[in-house]
Amino acid sequence: MLEVRNLHVEVEGQKILRGLDLKVHPGEVAAIMGPNGSGKSTLSYVIAGREDYEVTDGEVLLDGENVLEMDPEERAAKGLFLAFQYPVEIPGVATMTFLKASVNAQRKSRGEPELSTPDFMRHVKQGAERLEVNPDMLKRPLNVGFSGGEKKRMEILQMALLEPRYGLLDETDSGLDIDALRIVSNGVNALRAANRGFLVITHYQRLLDYIKPDVVHIMSKGRIIKSGDAALALELEKNGYRDYVADAAA
Amino acid sequence: MPAVQDTVDQVKAIDVSEYKYGFVTEIEAERAPKGLSEDIVRFISSKKEEPAWLTEWRLEAYRRWITMESPDWSRVKHPPIDYQDLHYFSAPKGTAGPKSLDEVDPELLRTYEKLGIPLREQEILAGVEPTNRVAVDAVFDSVSVATTFKAELAKSGVVFCPISEAVHTHPELVKKYLGSVVPVTDNYFATLNSAVFSDGSFVYIPPGVRCPMELSTYFRINDTKTGQFERTLIIADKGSYVSYLEGCTAPMRDENQLHAAVVELVALEDAEIKYSTVQNWYPGDAEGKGGIYNFVTKRGDCREARAKISWTQVETGSAITWKYPSCILRGDDSRGEFYSIAISNGMQQVDSGTKMVHLGKNTTSRIISKGIAAGKSDNTYRGLVSAHRKATNARNFTNCDSLLIGEHCGAHTVPYIEAKTSTAVFEHEATTSKISEDQLFYCRQRGLSGEEATALIVNGFVRDVLQQLPMEFAVEAQKLIAISLEGSVG
């Protein structure tokens, strides 16, 4: 289980998360929705281990083990994957090279043998087909000159190859047209499994039409203020955040 | 390319953050007494049993040198060098004269084995020729200790031997070409080299011959308080081709050691020379103590029509690097290329670049320079592109990128462009960037360590240049890049 307990986080002295509690069980898709500035992206960065965030209190437990003391690469090897809202460009590094380097780095750190090149290529090819990633893209430098949709598909392809225990999707739907949204969602759905959980961060109900959540959490001002099932997202879509945020403040 | 794919493995395979080639070979050396004078110049010349013209040539250089001053225009700082406190000649005992490998001191053979330099010619097994054969000339302090594949090269008429030997076996070629690209009076260090040069390689490729294997020279400075002044001369006759590799290392010593080499390339009509360097001299320790002063003059002359000279260099070592491999584009339609990766870390200082001097019509040149600065180092690209009044339709493309790692290093770009013909077209692009926290975090989130991520990003940054290197060198260069940047993250 991925569990966040009483998490308090500051950035440059400003409180962003204020005692956040959250559980994602294996096999579960949990959605987090919330207005701009509620701290959703901060949560995903802190779980993944980005520096510049000061954790002043609380824990993030992966199967009972606190990950906050671990380096980002260690967390990755333990099975935490973050699909970035803004995937980063790495000029000069062919996408295929990067994919192979990541997969093998994680395998090595778990003490597993490296994948042979033919096995690896087969994996990539299967994943690429599902996500309608053009094989030529794999030869290009990672994310350089990719469209918004291509970048997001590449994030999901990486997730498919790395087979994480928990996938954090940070506004994966932003910047996607309806076709790309469908492709990306299908890619995520194909990865749903009994031993894998997802934390899906989004502004919009739209994504949740494609990736059906088991739980929906509403986040405001650095805390979860309401939780419910998929119906909560629909309700939210109709009424907006205002009612919930006002309730929480009252 | 596969070499890039292997980067991460190579980084992982490296477990020392130290200079790997810093050992000293315990071998008895025969040295000239310290200091520089006409007598020392004569001593060096007589050690090599040189003809009178060459002794006189050296003496003229020496007389010129004592009237000159050390250049001060580059962005490097060092205390004044006491030229009287150096040995100008040091040779492992018993290496006088050319020898077969069986006669070479086993201690020397072990040294090269340790450095990974093959001095044994690979046997041809069951009639299958190995594909990647490289002929090696091994220069240890002031002398060449072994040259491999000489006999086989001679079959195609290629001459590959120590220059001290060529003086005797091919005096007409040496006399005709020595100093014809870098004149004796060229600059302070080149003039010093002309007076005291010790050994280096001589290559002659006859007309129409494509050299059947890569040629390489491996330079090793071993002795203490010793300068190395090698001299390399490569002549590619009409329509010939040669690819030549140069590698260098030195032990870790507290003192600064002077390396002032001269390399001259001559490409005649339709000839092509590809010259690659992986320079890994000892860079000094983290506080800047010790290390090699690498003050080198390298120049190629595209002397006739359609000649082509290409320099590729990976510079990772030396406390100070001062070198500008250049091309004189004299022949019409000749072409010069310069591909460079210069990496500095710790307290290293690099002032390096190239000169493309367009003299002939329709001459073209291309410069791709990648500077990477980490630690507290300073990394300057200095380049000249000029077109003579008669160099109609001269073309140059320059791309000069700098990458900064950390907060305490510096990168500078100093381009000089002079066009005396209105038909010249010179393009210059330059960028400076930093490895961003975003990039590092992204890679680490995918499971790469900070150092693996840096190596991967740097390799991406230098990819255009690495692709120019022969395969064996590209792999070597990648390892070096990783080692050079160790400790620069975090």
C-alpha cells in the first residue's frame, strides 16, 4: 500500500501541504481532484523525491517503509513512477537509449539481471504499438520536438516498460486532444493490475471517463477535504469546487 | 550509436574517482642535465645522431627562443615556468636505437599493458584477419620505445616510425616538410619544441594509398621534472587517406609538468587526414596541485586542391590546456574540420579552439565545439575563422556550445572572424546551458543515479562530436568523460 500520513510540506517558507492523509491500495485507482494551487503537483513531486520541497512533518510509506529518506532513484527502483505533467527534454540522448538505461538501472538496483537487447526491443515494440508511438520517435532525442500528445504517450510507454508498483499521473490529460486522451487512457488501463495502484491527479472529470477511478479525493489548501466513489467526480463536474472548498473552510 | 548506449554500464563499471593512469614506472632513466642551453640542444641532437642540418635547425630555434616571451593573451593563469629547472631529455636506459619488441625492457611492456595499449601485434589466426587492428608507436618520455606493424605497413608503402628514425631513413621527406606547417618562429612553445623536440611519430602515405589500418601514437610522460616535447609529422601524398589517433597519460605528481608538442600535417592534392586525440594527461588534484601544462601547437596544411584535414579531440586532462588545432586551407576546394569536446573539472583551465584560415577558392570548414565545465574550472573556446582576399566563396559553419555543471565554473566563447572577400559566408552559432535540476530529477525518477544521469546528459550533449571518433576511441572517450565528471554532481 502507498500511504501518506499527516504530510506537511513547505516551499520557500510557504506551506503547501497541511497534514495530508491518503491511502492507495494495490489494484486501486485513486483520483485526486482539486482547484489550482491546492498542492496536487507538490504531492506527486514529494512522493517521487524532488528536492526543493521541505517536509516539515509526516510520512510517505510504501508497504510500510518510509520513502522520504530515499533518493529519487531508490524510490523509482522500489516501484514509484511519476508521469510528469511537463516531460523534460534530453537533447542528444536517443529515446531508446534512455528507455534502456532506465529499465536496466532499476533492474540492477533490484539485483535483477539486465534485459537482453532483443527482449528489451520486443517489450518496447509492444508498448509502442499500443500507444501508437511511431518507431521513428524512439530514435529521436527524448522529448525534443515532441508534440504535447507525443510527450504524454512517451510517459505512459515508460511506465509500461518500468512496471511500477504505483503510478502517479500528474495531469496527464493536460494538453491532450480527445484522440490522444483515449490512447493514453487505454495505455493506462492496460496496466491496471491487482498488484498495481494509481494516483491520478487531474483538474477534470473528462479523464475519469476513460480511466475509471475506484476512489475520488478532493483536495484543497493542502489537504484532502472529501473522499467518495466515482460519482463524486461527476458531482464535482456539475457543481464546481466552490461548495466543497467552502464546506471545508466552515 | 551503440557506444552511447553503453554509457551507463561504463559509468557503473568505474569505481575509482581517481586518475586511473597515475602510476609511476620504476625504470632507470638516462637524462640530460637540468636546464636549457646550446649545449643541451647539441646533447639531444647527438643522442639521436642527427645530421648537421638538423642540429643547426635546432640551434637556430633555440637562439630565436631566448629572444621570445611567453604568450599572455589566453585566459589561463600559472606561475612563471622555470625553464632551467627542467630536464629536456629523459630516456629509459637501453632504448637507444630502433629495436624489436623482444629487446624492449619488460617493465615498459608492462606499463603499456597496464595502460591498455597493445604493443604485441595480434596474430592472424587461421587466416582470419582481425578487423580492428591499430598500429601503435609508443613514446615514453623522450623516446619511442616500440612501433608495431611497421613491416606490414611497409608492404603498402606506408612509412610509420619514430621521427628520430625517419631522420635517418627518409631524410629527404623530413627535410622537406619539417617546420613547413609550423615554422620554427611560429610561437614561443613551438619554437622551444623546435629546439629540443625529442621524439614523436612520422607518417608518410604514398600517392593513392589508403592506409590499411589506423595509426596511433601513445604518449606517456613518466619521469619527474621532465618536459615532453614531441614532434609529429604526417604527410599524406596525392589521393591518399590516413586516420591517426593520439593518446596521452602521465603519472600523478605534485609538480607541474610541461608538455609542449608540435604536430604538423600536410595533405596534398585529394588527400585526406583524419587526426583524433584523446588527451588524458594528469589534471592535478582537486586543489589544483600538480598536473600537466599542455601547451601544444597543432596545425594542418591542405596544401593542394581538394585536400581535407579533420581534427577531432576529446580533452579531459591537463592542469592547463592551451591548444588550437588549425587548418590552413591553401588548396582550392580544400576542407577543414574541427570537432572538439573539452571537459574541465576541479581547478583545470582550458583555453582551446581552432583556426580555419581560408586561402584558396571554394574552401569550406566546419567547427563543432562542445565545452563542459564542472567544479571550479574555467573553459574557454577561442577560434579564428578568416578568409583571404583570394578565398572566394569560402564557407564556414561554427557551432560552439557550452555546458555548465554546478555554480563555480566558467565557460567563455571568444570567436574571431575576419573576411577579406565579400563572397565569404561564415555562420556562427553559440549556446551556453546548464544541466537543469529538471533534467536530473527526471532521469533520477526513472532510476538513474545522479552521476549516471549527468553522464547520460553530457553524452547527449557531445554526441555530434563522439560520432566523429573511430569506434574504439569513442568508447574510451565516453569512459573518460564519465571519470572526468565524477564528483561534479551533488
